Amino acid sequence: MNPLTKNQLIRASAGTGKTYQLSSRYLQLLAAQTSPQEILATTFTRKAAGEILDRVFERLAKSVLSEDFANETARSIEYESGAGTDFFGLQLQRLLNSLNLLQISTLDAFFAQLARAFAIELGLRQDWRMIDEAQQSLIITDSIRETLQHVDAREIIFLLNKGETDIRIGELVRTTIDQLHETYLEAPESAWLRVEVQPVDDTVIQLIIDELLQLADQCTDKRITSRLKNDVELLRTQNWPEIVGHTLTQNVLNGTNRYYNKMLDDKILQIYQQILVYSRSKLLVQLAMQNRGALQLLKIYDQAYQRMEMATGGLTFASVNRRVAQLFSKLTPDDVNQRLDQNIKHLLLDEFQDTSLSQWQVLKPFAVTAIGAQENGSLFCVGDTKQAIYGWRGGVAEIFDEVQTYLDEASELAELTESRRSSKVIIDTVNQVFLNMHLVPHSEEASEFIASWQRRFTLHSTHYPELPGFATLQEQPEDSLISLRAYAAGRIAELANQHPGRSIGVLVRTNAVVNELAIHLGRLGIRASEEGGNYLLDSAAVNLIYSLLHLIDHPGDEVARFHVTHSRLGEILELSPARYENERLNKQHDVRDGRMDADSIDDFCQQARTLIGEIGLARAIEKWSEQLMDQCTLRERTRLLQLVDMAFGHVDHNEPLATFRRQLETYRVDDPLQADVRVMTIHQAKGLEFDIVVLPQLDCPLIRPGGGFVVGRESPTKPISSVCKFVNKQQRPLLSAELLQAYTQQYEQEVNGELCLLYVAMTRAIHALHLIVSNGQKPSQKKWQGLILGTLVSDQNDGEYLWSAGNSNWDADSRAARESSDIDALISTNPNRDRQYVRQIELADLSTGVRMLPVGSPSRREGGQQIELGSLLRSSENSVAMKFGSLIHACFESITWLEAGIPQDSLLLERLAEVEGATQEHVEAAIRQFKNYVQQPNIGRLLSQNTYSIEVPIPKGFADRSGMYRVENERPFAIRQDESILQGFIDRLVLLEQDQTVLVADVIDFKTDSLRPGDQRAEQQRVDWYRPQLEAYRFAVSKIFRLELEFVTTHLVFVATDRVVKVH
Amino acid sequence: MPLNASAQSIRTVTIDPEQSPLSATANWLHRQYAEGAIWDMSQAVVGLPTSRACRRLLELIVEIAEAEHIVLTPPVITTIGQIPEYLYRRLHPVASDLMQRLAWTTALAKLGRDELRLIGCPVSDQVNWSDLFYTSRVIAELHRELAGNMYSFRDALEIASENPQFRDHERWEVLHRLQMSYFQIMRELGVWDIQTARRLAVEKQECGTEYAICILGSVDLNRTMQRMLDQVGSRVTLLVVCDSTTRQGFDDWGCLVPDFWESLAIPITDDQLRVGVRPHDQAQIVVDFLGRLNGKFSASQISVAAPDDELIPFLARTIDAAGVMIHDSTGETISAAAPVRLLSLAARYLEYERYVDFANLLRHETVFARLSEGLQETDWLARLERDVSRLCPMKIELAFSKGSSHLERIANQLAKLFGDSASLRSRKCLTEWSLVWRDVLQRCFTGEVVDRENPQAKHVARSMSYLNDALAEMEALPETIDAKCSAIESLQVVLEHLRDRQVFSDRPINTIELMGWLDLIWDDAPVAVVTSFNERTIPQSRNFHPFLPNGLRNRLGLIDNRLRFVLDKFRLFMLGRSRAQLLLVAGRRDVQNNPLLPSRLLFNRDAAANARRLLKIIHHAESPLHHVDQASLPRQQQFVIPSLTPLKELKQISVTDFDVYLTCPYRFYLARILRLESFEDQVEQMDHAIIGTLAHRVLEAFGNSDLKDSTDPRHIRKFLQEELKTRFQREFSHETLPIVEIQLANLEMRLDMFSEQQANRRKAGWIIEENEKPDLDKQFDVDGDPVLIKGRIDRIDRNETSNRLAIIDFKTSIRHSTKTQIDKHGVWRSLQLPLYHWLVQGSELDCNQGIEVGFGRLGQNLDEIEFDLIELSTTELNDALEQAREIIRAIRKSQFEPNPNMPYQDVYQGICQDRVFERWMPTTSGETP
Ligand code: SF4
């Protein structure tokens, strides 16, 4: 069987060499002469994409250079007829020649390409761009603002908010939208309308109340009497949740029909059944309205969001994905290939368990085609449903199972369980927890799902049984006074000190804890960095600049002002603390005066804004930061530099400062200093490994407390069939079977997700795994720690630890072992690692090879050195005049001497066609006007050979003025003037030549300014304005013809007023 | 290879690749045109690949002229793209870019919605003019490229259709119709666009010129150019950079022969290639390389190419830190210049009318300056913020509608600059708008004098001139294509027109120049460094074009990926030959951390050599650490949490102050002693403080009303509702936003629930005795030194039967409960209740029958709206008083250390360094280390 046609689906447990498998497949295809442009390999993170690329390149390159590698590679790709280095050499060349066609990328990047190719069909602007979550949050905020201004908003939010009186509507809406927008986009409208309501007769209520009162009178059991009376009150106030929620009704609902261990008698039972029917209807009406309310809110919001998205042209990956998915449901792979100019036949899909439905929607046609294509295509999927931790982002591990149904018998299904990462101790620990967790004392909600996860778990083994390892479970001592996080930080610090040079990963469930731990560790003197970084605001210096930016925007902000003025920055900027501080200090608790200090702060802020306007925010921040540098510790300094980087990288000049401050709050930045410890969420740890892993946040529930909305599907890979606001356990029996099913699904998803996280977290460890829990925890299926305690801890206490396994001395052992382990012969250690870098540049002095002098033109010198900005707008009163000016110039340039005549209209027309932006009409008007101008006496005299003369003395040595006037129109010139090149054209240059030597020169410049005839002052102003320009011409002419300046005259000609003004 | 009869007469001069092509060109021109002391090139036109090369050639020519003392008339030196204008006669004026754009826009407006959608115009419910204008850009570009190669849209369609798999017929049909209607419009205007003018000249065989044309680097001429050169063949000289082995790599137009270059190997030594992991590492490598030149070259002799813009800031800053200035000659857009920014801010404000946009417009330095002059004060902005923070302005009219005379004055001043809002809200023609904006700019900038020698001012001045040009273009628009549009749309036209406008500032002479890849090739500096030598940057690949995918480009003979590769290979060939020092730097990751591939150009050797290079790239990429001289840096945090001026004496303190102190003594000082205030622009809803005040006022009014003894919840409810409404309108606004309305309705709901509770309370015999009792105060003895404790109690009730007193504090925000006042160690979390109790005890009120204290809860949960009262035991009271005493003592000792465990974030966190890793810790002596 040709290995190529074999579709493969590999379930690869953690650390079992997924990337190796994938790269083997790639090489296999390459070896079968598949063109790289026919192969699409995708994964989820940029890092993973980089790793796959590197692995393919590296294995191929090594196989070119070493026979042994070639053999090994040939084996791993099942290449039968022993391929050698030459064979792989050919493949390598082929691959390198088509680097531009390589499709090994993240799914997001692939979709972005698709979106680019189909921009029109997707209705995208041509200049759309990808935005990240922080940028998106700006759009979300704006859209929410718009939503809240919608006429219907009030009613809807009221509905949604029923029973709550939280005034923070903005937050409520934001939460709802954050949680449901994606759902809204995916779910059909009908899914929101799944609550069936049976109306009830409202008059019944009074009957029920009467009957209850009657019963209460008759009843002898005090407890029941009081219950009945209470319920009368509850019915009157229409408090349905309470009615349904209390023990008696609950017992009626679940059929035990008891109250305080006593069977209820029929009368009571009947009336309560009636009450239940009634309350159910009321509650469901409310629920249905709330669902509808949410739907309407999302509709309004979505419209606003789409508009904003369009307006800004910024799309998130999710949005791109969704659009592409919608479009692709209408296209065939052929359509796609035509547009992409390529033909994707082979699919290699990594981390398949994280594929979302909408991603799958796009991939599926390719996959199905690939599977059905026999020799001409193939599908390769690798993943692990035990590591499906992206459910919250839409990942659906069940697609894995679905794919299996498309495969034929010839396909290969494999499961890899031998770890190439972890020591035996770690693997044993993993086995112990995940094989036994179903035996831990039950929780009714989670146990079913725990058991089914356990059934899917296959015993793991390790490829390196001799690797030393250590695992512990430790409890915070009872007498410890600090928080669990602080305690954990202390333990981590110890580990870091005990194991220098070892990688330590502290993996937690939530971002908040990452930050908390990082701060604790930082304060213990341990360099901790988070994958993806921390906020720059973890630096005091950055905080200071942050406050400065705030102050610049808000000169009246006293908090920011206090911060800045009481700091080194304040000293540097010469900002003293506000006077009011002292006044308030002395006049304690007087009624606040409404007066502000009028002082220098407003001026400072204006100056700062001007500075930012001139040099840009990034440079301004750089400038301020530099002044703080001498105060900075190494870390503070690094953070400041990163702040400047961020400013250079992200700032759009037209965004207000607040946007940049917001970025500071939203973006995390890696701390590039070598970190001893990396703290991160488990999600971020995906694909990473550490010598030592610490799990300090094990108090995570397997099922989160309910809230928000519940989403149901017929099956996980089917579209959403129901969306419903969450109701508590007591009310749940009132719901339909379909909606109940949604709860089960949701719980199953949650439990699965949590178990996957725990699995991923534990399997990141190579040597050591340390689990830390708070004091007095019990085994249970409620939280992670309960499972761990229940599976690892037996009765006897292990001294320092609740439980431990392996060798606490593992580090020394493994160091000894490591010496002997073999290293890659081909790649010696990076010679650049210890390279000494030159950090200063020395240059030869300026006289060496000066080049690229600035080029200036005389016309830019109009108005002189000091220039009023407003005048730049006035310089041509209007554009028609400007166009007109160019046209007139073109006309004048066509004349040498009037005696030779004015050119024909047709010739002029042709000349004037060069002037851009003028219409035929303009041109004709200009020609008419020009003819008038030359009729004027002064201009006529100037242009006439008979009357023209230069009124300057002749240089000594030349007896008379006889000689020839030569006219050069639009005379180009270029000269060097000091440290610049002066370049330009002279409108009309008249030269008096004798014996081929230029004696004197006259520079004539035509101006079309509209001046009033006789307005001397205005004319003089214009002359002053143009003088620097003419001076430059004069200089140029003197230089070109090597004339003394006194032999060069200049004239301005105001054609409209027939004025010829001598300037020099 | 296409051979044309007349093409034979095109003259070719070869230039030795070892030489600088520009010097060679200058020398050639000298040989050709200089006669004695005259070097007259007025009849020559020289075409070069980049405008930077044009500048340099001019400089070289001037150098020769000055060295040789000859009278120079320079030739026309221009980019190759401009050469056609010297090769034919124009019979009609040529339309400006703006005219073309608007002609396309006008043509687009005639299409139906489906047609628009088909060609990529985003059409939602209605067709927006700005969408059409936007789309016209894309179409104009497509037209430019195709027409440059002598194709109409119809031609392109025909050729594309030869491919049986082609599926976009409909789209191209629409494009064709659109183009026809565009031509019609242009005809009516009596103008041409430049591509059409050229094309017609070629088609009618009308090309001709009086100039002598010389072209250097004509490696990728489009079809129009080739045809034109054919027609004027004898007047053309091509300067081709090649040696004897590469001569056959060029066709008759000097264009590259792809087959030849594709197979040619360009050697790159291992020394010439270095790989950096991240962008910063690439920059560091550049510095290391330049540093190792050991001062042999001057700044002018070094050029660095940054083909990827994103690398520029890294390069600039790293080289800067190495003690050398760098000059970015890739050009700057003018969008950041003050006048342009002013218009953008105005556009944004006009579009959304939000307070934040209003405030940002006011903050623009020029607007601020003009307003400060008009208002004759400088602190108006600070005052405005304070005024506004009391309102709830999401839209600015809301704020206007409410009488703040200060705001009104500001608005009036602003109107003096921008004109009245009615005018800004009307629709006008672009020609009219251009006058409006010109006036606005004039009013804002008249009187702003700048110095041209200052580079920043120069930038502003240039941008102002561009703006002036743009407005002038707009003003001159002929009627047929002028459009009636809104103020924002007209600004979009102006701003978009300026979008691609670049300003090139002058390079200070001692700076190293940073430039684009193409510029570097045609540059003649002896030292060249190229960064981002990665696939997709060099060479670029343009795939996924919605109109012209690579396959179609290929069919049409447009520049496609293969040609891009070949062109870059030729460039690399030139680079390798002509430079004394060359370094190529590739990266492994881009700024977003995406993996980067090495350029294909690096692998043109045998497989083993390629394999070795590949391994080196993967494994030997450099990642130098940030270098800092650690010894010179302080080891300990120097940014102190400001020390506070000790309090001279504490004479009085309010009850709520104690709680603030308990949370964080430092914040107590800032918030309660200095009473610092903070502002943000983004006001989205009424905050808790505003709602609390509102609720308190309403309840106070109730306590003073005739209904205070009512036992009928309906009456109470009605009163509270009306009171809430009138108060809100009086104190906040008449016009409310939906969100505020909801907040109000919610508050109303809480008050409804409260009415029930109040009625019940009255039924139970509780009478309101004191209502918002002002300033209850009492001396509190602390170590013989009394302090006055002040408190304002919301309400005091007395029971008509038992005569007991009840002290009630209304709470509208976070949940308060009398049960959680004391923690498990017996420490009071809040001293409010016991201190009220104590205050009342000493007042004139009769409290012999006992006192209850507690909350009137109006919090979030409707179920919990109730009166929650307890009686305090003497021990509890005494404990509380002792705790209060401790606090007073601490305050007197000026103990205001920040609480190290602040659990939440607030405006003070920056000052208190709550999130800072290396938080400043005062040493025991309280002094900075
Ligand atoms: S039988 Fe039921 S109703 Fe009667 S007294 Fe007992 S509990 Fe009450």
C-alpha cells in the first residue's frame, strides 16, 4: 500500500512527539514528489507553527548531510527504496525553491489569507487588518455605548435585568455581550425561543390564596401552618422563585411529597401542585422574556459592532473565521483553489482537538476532498482529546470523533501513550490520578463525566524510565498566617534557589493568580516572568509616565498631579507640588473650595501636548523616560525601554493619549531578563515543558457556580439548538427535557475542560511536580484538589508532605546522567551564544565621502525663514488662481521676444495640457487672459527686444553694452550652496553676452497675485515675501556664470497689475 | 524574446556592475554632453528607478560641474515612471488624482447595489457616499495598473476568460461598464487621465520626442513603456548594469529575462549573512556589524535598508543607543502634523459627538491656544473637566443642554473657530466645504509663526502646504463630479487625499540613512546593510489579490511573483558586486512573533551547502541580551512612594474617615486630608457616588415631607418617584440617555421596595425623628488630647411605644450588613455604626431607652432592601472606641504607610505602587537608601 493514500488519525498523549509525527508526514509527502503548495499544515499557535517549520527543515537538512540521518528519516517516513542523502538533497532544493508557497501556519493565519483573497465576497474593505483583543475591546466599548443609546435599549435591559437592581448597567450589558455575542452569531433565532409557556388564568391565584388561608386555619402542625402563611405572602408579592425554591414545593416537585419527614396529605399536595403549575407558568414567562431580551440586545449590539468593524476595518481572528466559514458554505474547493492559485490536496492538522466548529466548517470541504481523492490527496490529523482545553474558545474535541467516521478502512488510527518527555515518577503520578479519580467520593453532578473521562484514559508509559524524578503534594501548614498564594510563592522561591539553572513552570488556572504570584515572587527577589508577559504597570517608573500622560490630558486631575509632582519626574520637569496641598493640609475638613489653583500646570500640559504633536508620543515618552533612567534598577530600566518600544510600535498618531494608556493596561509585555521562574496559565503552557512544575492553584471547581446563559446542542458537533438564561437548581425541574439536556451538556463540557487542564498541567513536568493545597482539604470530586487528595494520599502522612514519590535528590542524579547523554553531532553549540557584541559605533569624520546633501528649491524660500502657518493657506487665495498661475506661467514661457510673436493657440493649448488638474475651460480662459497681459505697456516693454535693457553697470574691462541679449525660458539650474544643493527653474533669464562671455544677467519672475492696482503697500508686502526666492535665483545665476552678484539683477513681474518691480 | 524592428535602434550602453551605477551614469552624461566649458543637458531626460537615485545623480552631476568649472544646464532627471510624459504630446489636460477619484465615485454612484457588492463596495442598508469614494480608490488603482499595461477592464476580462477555470466574469463585466461610464465622465470634462493619454498615444503611433532619453535600470518596464520606447527608439539610450556573463539576462528594453535570472546563482558568503531571532536582535546585529567597521567609514557612506517598516523603530533606537544618529528617509506621512491632526479630531467629533471627542479636540495644542486667548484664561480645561464630571455627558449636547456657563463659553469660543454647528451639520458640495475648512484652518493657524530651519516646524509647514494644495484641488472641482456630502465626508476626502502624502525631511549630515530596499539598491554608499532578508519581504509574494490573483497577473504579463523574485535576484546581484561591505540580516520572528522564513535568495547553491545554511539559520540565530552596564545602576528601587508632610495637628475627623484609614492609611491622607480628585473622559453611566447622592436627597426629602408618617406604601412610593424625577432633572439633566434612564428606573424600583419597608416600619411604631441630622459632633478624648469627631447621620427614628432610638445609615452600593461588621478576631471592620451610636449618646437626643444602629439598605438585591438594625453591647462599643483611639494616635504620629495588601485597583494605585514588582520599601529609618 502506498503510504501516501493512507489517511491518518493519531491520538497523541502529552509529550509523545506530536510534532515529530507531523513533520514525518510532511517529509513523506515531499518524498512522494508532492509540491509544497499542495500541502496545508496548520496548528494553533505561532510558536507551534514555527516549531513544525523548523522540524521539517531540520530533519531534511540533516538527512542531506548525514547518511545515518537519511536512513533514519527514510525509515520514519516508511520510504521503501532506501533514500539517501542525494534523494533528500533533491527534496530540500525543491522545498527551498518553493518557500514562498509553503503553507505551514496557524489556522488563524490561513484564514486571514483566505479572507484577503475573498475580501470582496466577504464584503470587507480592501484595507482591513487584523486586530488583537485589546484593540477589539475598544470597538466593543464603542459598540456598547452605541447599543445603550438605542431607543429599545431601556426596555430590553430592564427585561434582562429583571429582579436585579444593579445600577452598573454598563457592566451588566458588557458581561452579557462578552458571554453571548459569539453564541448569538452562531445560534439561529429559534434557539433563543425554546422556553414553552402555558398561560394560566390569573383569577386562580385568589382562589389558591383563599384555600391556603383556609388550610392554615385548619392545620395543627405549626411548621406547616407557618409555611402556608408564608406562601400566602409570597403569592401576594408574586415571589415565584421563593415559592418554587422552598423545601415543601421542592419535595412535591421531586415526588417525595414529604415535609419535615412527614408525608403531606392530599389536600396540601393538591394545592401545592396547583401552585406549582401556576408558578411554573409565571417563571417561564419571565424566563422566555429574558431570553428574548438578551436576543434583542445582542441584535442591536451586533449591528453596532458590525458597523464599527466596518468603519475601522479592524477584524479579529474570530470574526475573520466566522465570515470565511459562512462564505465557504457556498463555495467548492475548486472555487477556492482558483482564487488562491493553488491546489490544496493534503491536509496536516495539528492539535485537532482544539478545532472549533466554524474552523471545521472551512476545513471540512478540504478534508473530505482529501479523503476521497485516493492517491491525489490525504488527511492527517493529530491531537489529543485529553488536552482539549480550548472549549471556552470554541474548540470542540468531538470533531475528532466525527472525522473518524469519514475515514475508510485503509486509514490508520493510532494512539501514542509513550511519553518522550517525563520521568517515570511523573508518568506514574499522572496514571495514578487519572486512572483512579472515578473512585474518589462522589459528587452527583460531576461523577458521571469524571468516570467517562477516566474510561478514555489509557495507561501512560515513558520512553526514559531511567530519568530521575520527584513528585510531592504539600499542604499549607495550619499555622501559616499568610495567604495560600504567598505561601506558594515562598515554596517556589525555595525551589528556585535549590535548583539553579532548572526551568521552573508555575502553572495556574486563571490570569489573576498569575499576576498575584508574579508580584509575590518579585517581592521575594525571584525573577518571575509570565508567558505572554506582565503589564508594564508593574514598574514604578512606567506608572509615573502613565500618570504624566493622564495629567497632560487632564490638567485638573489632582491625583495624577500629586504623583508626578512628588517624584523625580516632577523635579526634572520642574513641576512643584500644587499650592492647594498645603492649604488643605492646614485647613482640615473645611468645605471644599470650588476654586482651582491657576498656576503653571496648565501651561505645562499645553507645552507637553505641543511637544507630542511635534515629535510624536513615542519620542516624547522616550525623552521623558531617558531622564528617569539613572534612577532605574535593571528591571525598571528594562520596563521603561519596553514602554518606549510599545509607544513606537502601537501608537497611531491620531489616537488620543487615553488610548495609549489603555494599551498599557491591556497589553502584557515579556520581561526579557532571564527569568528563574515562569508563571503562566495552563493554557499558555500548552506545548511547553519544564524540569520542575509547580501547581499552586488546585482549588478550582470542576463545575463552576452557574450564572449567565446555558447553551445546548443536539450533539457537540451540531449547531446550537437552545439558549436559555441560567436558572437555579430548584427551578430547573420546571424546564423542558431539551433545556435540561443543555445543562447536562454544559456540565459535561466544564468537567471535561477542567480535567483536561489538570492533565495538561501535570504532564508539563520533566522531572519534578509539586502540588500545593491549602490546609484541611478532603478528597472529593468537587475540585481538582479533591481528586488529587483522593487518588494520591493514603492514610499515612509523609512527614513534610501529604504525599510524595520518587527521589528528592533527583536533580543531582539527573545532572550526572545528563553528562553522558548524547548530543547532536551536526549542530554544535551556537557559536553566537557567547559572542561579544559591539555596542558602540565609531564613524569616520564628516569629510569622508559626504553624500546626499539636502536639495532645496528657491520657491520654498518664499516668505523667508520665519513663516506664519496661516499664510501658507493664503498664498494662493484660491485654487483656481493657483491653476491659473501655472497656466499663465506656461504661456509666458512660450515667448522669447514679443517681436517673434505669440505662439498659435494650438501650440499654447498643447503646452498648457501639461498642467495637471486644469480643465479645458481653465486653459482657454488662461490663454485669453495671457493675451491681455502681454498687451500691457510695462510687460510689453519688458518682453520686447527693442525696448528691453538691463539697467546695471557693465563689468570693468568691457567697454560698452553692445552684444547680444539671450533669453532662456524656464532655465533649469542646480548648484551647490553650502551644505545643500539648490535646484530650480528661472522663469525668464536674460543674459547679456559678449564674445561668448556672460556679462550681466537679469532674472525675471512672473507672479499672478491678484493685487489691486495702485495698492503700493500690498505690493510691497508681496515683494518682501518673494525676496528670499529671488535672492536664491540671483545666487544661482552668479554661481553658474561665475558673475559677481552686482551683475545679476532680479525683477518681479506682477502680470495682473502690469507692474515690473526691480528687487535686486 | 520580442524583437521589434524599431527596437533595434534603441541604443544600449553597459555599465560595469563593479561600479556605482549612478557615478557611471554621471560620467557617461559628462562624456556625452559636455563641450568645453559648457555642459548643456537641457535637451536630455534621464530616467532612474527611484527618486532618491534622481537626487543623488543630480548631486553627482553638480559635483562634476563644479570640479570641472563648467556651466551646467542640468537635464531633466526623473523616475522611470514619469518618462512617458516626455514621449508624446498631450492633447487634453490631465485630470488630477482627486478628479479621477471623484470621476470614479460618480461612475460608481450609477451602479446598482448588487453590482456594487460584486466589485467590493461595502453596501449595507443604504449606499453611503463615503463607501463609494472609498471604493473608487481600489478601482482607480486597478485601472492604473491595467492601463499601464495597455489593458482596459474589458481586455483583462477577455484574457482571463481564456482560462476555463475563471469564475469572475460577472465582476469584470461590471468593472467594464464602470470603466465605460468613467471614460464618459472624463470625456465630458474634457480631460484625460494619464494612463489613457499614454495608451492612446501608443495606439495611435503618436509617440515622439525632442528630448534625448536615457534610462538606467529599466529592468521591469510595463507594456506601455516598452511600446513607447519602440516608437521613439532612436532617441533612447538604455544604461544596463551587466557584465559579459549577464548580458544575455536583458532583453532589448533592458528588461530582465526571467529564465536567465531564475537559474543564475548569486553567491552570498556566510559572513554576509547573519540571523537574529527577534526584531531587536536584528537591530543589535546591525550595530555589531557597523561597530566592527572601526571608524573606517563616515555616516554618509553607510546605508541601511529596512524593507519591513515594523523594524524601523527597533533599528532607530538601537543604533541611536550605539551613539550614532539615524535618519529615516523612508518618509513620514503628514497625518500627525498639527493641521491634519486638527481636522481628524474635528472629523471624529463631528461623527460621534461624544464628550471624549469634544475634549480631545479642545486638547489639540492649536485649538487650546486659540481658546485660551479667547477665554483669556489658561485653566479653563481643568475647570471644564470638573464641571463635566458632575454631569453625565456621553453625548456632548447633553452637557450643553444643562446650564454650565463655563461650558457654554467654551462652546462659543469653539464656534468662533469652527463655525456654528448648524452649518457644520448641513450637506454641502465639496467645493463649498473646501472653503469652510480653509477658513477653519486659517482661523486656527493665523498668527502661528514657525521657523523654517527647525525640522519639526518645517514638517508642519510642508503639511500645511499639502493641505492647502488638497483644498485647492477640491475647490477647483468641476461641477459634474462635485458631490454634496456631509462635513465628515468632506474631511474624509481631504484626509484621504493626504494619506499617502509623504514628507521627506532633510538628512542631517552626520546621520546614517535608513531606507527602503529598492532605494538601497540604487544607492552608492560603499557599506550596505539589508535587514529583514526574509521570504515574503525579499522577495515579496503577492498572493490572494481579490481582482488579480497571481495566475491572472501572469496571463496578463503584469508583475507577478516570479518576476518579483527575479527582480530581487538581479538587485542582489548588483548589491553583491558594487559594495565594499555588505551584510544581510534575516529574522526568525516578526514583531507579532510570527515565524519568518529565510529568503529563497539565500539558497542558490548545492543541496549540501543549502542544508548547512539552513541548519545555521535555525540553530545559530543570534539573540544578544539587552546590554546594560549593571554596575552603574542602582540596585534598589529609587522611585519612592512620596513621603507625606506630617500632619501638624488633628483637630477633627469625620466618622467615615475612620473607615478610609482602616482600608489604607496612605489613601486616607490623599483622599481625606488632601482631598485629591481624579477625572476620566469616558463617562458612560452615573456612578455610585452620583446615585448615592440622588437617593439620599430623595430620602431626605421624604423625611421632611408630610408623608413621613404615612403607612400606605402607595403614597410613599408616589412621593419618592416624583421626588426622584424632579431632583434628577433639576440637578443633572432634562435629556437622559437610555442607560441613565435604566439606572433611574432601577433606583425607582429600589425605592418602591423601600416604600413597603418604610410603611411597615411606621406601622411598627417607628417615627422619623431626625432627618439628615447635620454635623453631629462631639469631643473624643485621646490620651488627654481631645479630637472633634463629626458625623452626619442620615436618619434617626424613635419608636413611639418603646421610645428607643434607631440610627439609620442609607446604603445604596455594596452590600452592607450589620452581621459582618466585626471580623473573627473581634476587630471592627468599619467604625461607622459604633461611632454614630457614640455620637448620638452624647447629643441632646433622649436615648435612655436604648439605641439601635444599622442600615437602611437600598442595595442591588431587591430581596435585601430592608432596615437592618442591631443593638451594640457595651463591650463592642468600647472595643470600637478603643480602635478609634488607636487610629487617632496613629494619625497624630503621622503614620500613613500604604496598606501592602490592597485588594482592589483604584486611582491611587500608581502612587502607592500596588502593582509594582520592585515596590519601594522605606528602610526602617524612613529614609531612601
Ligand atoms: S394534616 Fe396537614 S393540614 Fe392537617 S394538621 Fe397535619 S399538616 Fe396541617
